[in-house]
Amino acid sequence: MGKGTPSKGKKNKASSHKTCRRCGKHSYHRRKKFCASCGFGHTAKLRQPSWRNRYRAFNGKKSFYR
């Protein structure tokens, strides 16, 4: 089987993500065995990119950074 249309038909059989044991989000990849949200399966530390918590909601002050 090639990498074109016939192989694309196999993508509807099963879901690729399930609920993560560590963060509870539906981001744990079944085949790759790691969570895309918290990094469970790849690292012991919690996955927190620098852009994730940079901005907060506007609360009257212009203190955008933590």
C-alpha cells in the first residue's frame, strides 16, 4: 500500500488520542505513547512552553506579563 489515497482510508478506524493519566486532557497519543498537552511519556517535568502563560485577561491594569 502506498502513501496516497488508500492509506488515508485507514485513518478512520480508531481515535489517536485518549485521556491523559497526568493532566486529564484528551491529548495522550495512543501510538506515540505521550501526551501532547503535558508531556507525559516523554518527560518527568510538566510541559510548559514559554508562550503558554504569557498574557492574562485584561483586569483594568496594563500588567500583561507575569
